[in-house]
Amino acid sequence: MAIIRPRLTDYYDIGVTQEEVDFAIPFLDEDIPLYVDPFLLWKSPSMQDNALHTVMLASFNQLGRRWQSGARDQANQILVSLSECEEVGLGHAKNKKGKRIGAETANEVLSLFSTIPEIRIGGLHHIEELNLLTDQIGRDRISDLACNLLKSFLIDYTIDQANMFAIPREEVSLLGVFDLRTQDLASERVSLPTNPETHAPILLVPKRWLRFVPWINRDEFFSGAHIESEDQSLDLARGTVGTLSYNRNNYGMIRAYVAAKERSQTDCRNDPLFTPIPVLSAKRKLAAIRKLPTGNDNNADKAYEDLVAPLMASMLYPQLDFAKTQSRTDSGALIRDLLFYNGRSTEFLRDIYDTYASRQIVVELKNVKSVEREHINQLNRYLNSEFGRFGIIVTRNPLPRAMFRSTIDLWSGQRRCIIALTDEDLDVMCTVFDSKQRLPLEVILKAYVEFTRSCPA
Amino acid sequence: MTVESKQVDMFEKTDAQLTALVTEIGSLSKSKPDNPLNKFKIRFINQALAQANTLLDDQHRPIDGFEQFTEELLPSYSDVLIVLTQYVSALEGWRSANAIKVGYNWQWNIKGNRARSTEPPTRFRRGIDDE
């Protein structure tokens, strides 16, 4: 597939934006850089999420009890299997392949149920406590453990969402589904969306469960929760095996920290997949663009690109989801593009999808005083059947008459649409981004309407 | 030249709307002249302009070829203010052209001689005042 950073919905040509759906839209080639934070389920106002948290924790504590009762190999094996959940595609893996923990680490985790008296008697209160007690269990493992323990729910959720948005499904055999009745892993034959290239099953995860960093996390515990003057050795031990032994011997501190985090639960919110820059920052970037000289002296072209990219990505959100900044070379010249997924969220975006088959919108950045024919040709070469035939040049000044004529000729001859946005347009976009009276996307629509009015009937 | 009574009704309504809009948009235009108007305001202004267009014949139309604002072209407060003031002025021209003096009073020149008073005209009326 030639579109850049394809997502599941893009592959199947389903016109939705990330804002419109309840789940995090998975990428096909890489993971979503977020993690399931079980604390979000605990603090959720939804009884369903609370119940899922309870079930997840009870299942994990049951695993610990099984280890205590002597079935150590069995418990160990189950924990190893639960430690990686590839189907959800969360984390930082570039190839969607994660690794499970080793048997030794699993033993270390399960041994908490014998070494710490409070856990031995009452079990864990939050699964994230593992992060504070063992070295090998980070946010990715916590997330994978949670997803695996809730896999049965995620299967139903995925089927439901796939039906809602007409995402194709196929029959797959899903291994490692945790069965609550037997407290063991089983394989299930279910109908799920799959990666079109690898045919690996995909599980969708609700956006409301995702955070970059768990609410209960090791770094914060060490930076703020312990009293440094009391025990200097803790600092020396941080991040090492010593950390674990200290925490295990001082479990009360962890409980106090967790209790404090529970009290401040109102501050705990899920992280969005994209965070637009604030209005003030957008205005500063615009002012910097205005002051920037044209050309490439003192890397002005690079600075221009670095300023325009976050500005455009933020102002066009949520109508257009930002896909990627991409560099490419064309005839020896380095070109920077911004790519947006066309989720067809407005009438205008639906129109350019229908007219120009625009699946991804290519925005080319040109910090030049005057756009030349070669610049238009560069973008034109990029407008292929995968991206569609609609492109935008963001440049400093309006196109010279001859260049505008050349874009009209491209439309007349090949039905390709290249429109230009200038500093003035960015200014208007920034103004409406601030005033909220109109959408910044409408500035692109305005340029498009002006372009089409100039086209021959 | 005579007018119908319902045209006078429409004039009174439209003229009041456009005059109020000039005041409102004028004050907004002072602080944010280049800000685009939102869709609600444009639709409302376009409604008032459409009523004015039904009254104004080619002779009284203020801007050749202009009918209404295009929402997609993001007209700014200052753009809209210019057009609205032109329309208010054109409506006054139309009123002046349709006012007649009866005794010491000015009245609308309504078909069937129905008496409806109006203010004295403020414009030179070609073909009427130069007779």
C-alpha cells in the first residue's frame, strides 16, 4: 500500500477521523504510541470499566494465589503468555512485534505474592504496583497484561465497533484468551478485523483507556513520593535491583503513594492521540514565519518548515488527522511534505475525495519568494493514484500569474488540483483558530473555490 | 413611478435591519476588520440583502453583479460593512425616488392613492426634481 503511515480505516477506505470514533485507530505498520492505563478503568464513572478493572485485578491475584498454592510452573507459563498482546498494537514497536517476558521475570513477579506480606494476604490493589516492585515490568507490560486479561471484552468491543463502521472482519484463531471460568488461557475462533498484509488479528482499544504514562508510575514515585533525607541509599538504588528490595521492604510507602494517587484521581485523564498547539503558540509561530526571510540562507527553509508543520497540523485538527511529516528528494532537491489523512469529515473534504480521489492530502512547503514551474511540477509528480490528485503548496506569496495559469492548465489537462496558501492565508487561519468563528479548514476551501472559479467551464 | 403597499412594508423592515446591521458590524469592524464572519451572521445578512435586492431595480442596485456574500469566501467585517453601507444608501435612493409631496407632507407614491406618509427625500431625484 503506497499511502503513508496507513491506518486500518484508510486501508479499507472508511471515511472517519480519529475524533469521531471511540477507539484508537490502529496503524498497519507500527504501534500506537500510547498504553492502556488500568487506573483509567478504576476511576472511570462507567460501571462497566470499574467491573473490568475488578475482574482484571481479581484474575491477576488469582494467578498469584495459584503460584502460592504450588502450581508455580503453570502460573509462570500463564504470566509469560499474558505479558505481550500484539493484537492491540500499542507501544513503540516499529514492526508491531513485541517480546514476552522470560520465565525468570515471571517468577520474580509472582514471588511478590510470597515475599510481601500485604500482597500475600490481600493481593495487589492496582496492577501498576508491579511497576514499583519489579524492574522488568514497565508501562508496556502493564498495558499488555491489562489487554490480555480483558481480551474477551476487547473481542466483543472490536466486533461491535467493526460493525458500526463497516470494517471488514475475517475468521481467525485467537490464542491466549483469558478464560475467567477456568482462570486459564484458551484459544478462540472469532471474526475480527485483520491486518490486510499479514492477516494478523487486530483488537481495537477504547481511547478513554489510553495514556502515555501510567497514572501510578515509577519515575513519579521516586521524584516525589519518597522522602530523600530518610534514606539516601534509595537514590543509589534507583532503577536497579536495589530499588525492588527497598520497595518490597517498605510496601507501606507504595500503599501511601497509591492512596495519594487515588485521591488525586480527578486530574487523571486519558491522553489524546494528537494534541494541537495552543492558540498563543500558534500566534507566535505565525509571527516567526512573518519575520522569516525567503530562501534557504541560514537554514530559513528548514525553520519555515519547522514552524508551518505544527501550525497546520494543529489548525486543521480535528477535521484532518495529521499523518506524517515526510522528506523526499526530487531531482536532487530536498522537499518536505505534510501528509494528512482525508477522513471526509466535511462536505469540502468529501468533495475532493470524490473529485480527485484524495485519500491523503499532500501539503508541500516552499519558503520561496516566488513559486516556479519546477515547484509545481515537483508536487504534481507526487499526486499519484494512491494519494489522489489534490495538493496544496504553502508558500510566502501568491502564485505569479503564469504559475497560477499553469495550475489551471494542470486541472484542464489532467484534472489535478494544486492550490496555494500564502502567509496571508495562514494569518486568516490563525485568526479563525483564535476566534473560533470559522474553521481554519475553510481558508483552504476558500482558496479551492477561488481556484475552481478560475477554471474553464 | 408607483410602488405597492407591500413593497413599502418590505422597505421599512429591510431598511431597519440593514441600518441596525451597519451599526453592529461597524462596531465589530473597528476592533477586528479582517476577521471573517461566522456562517450564522452571513446567512442573516444575506437574507436582508435578498429582501433589498427584490426592491432595488437595476437603476438602484449599488454594486453591479453583486447579489449576496458567499460563505465559502470568508468575507471579513470590513468587506461586509462596505457593502451594507452601500445598500443602506441605495435603499434611501429608492425611497426618495418613490416619495411624492402632497400639500405640505411627503407620502409614498402608492398605487391607488393610498396615503402613507414618509420622510422628505434626501436625494436628488433625476427626472422628478429637475422638472
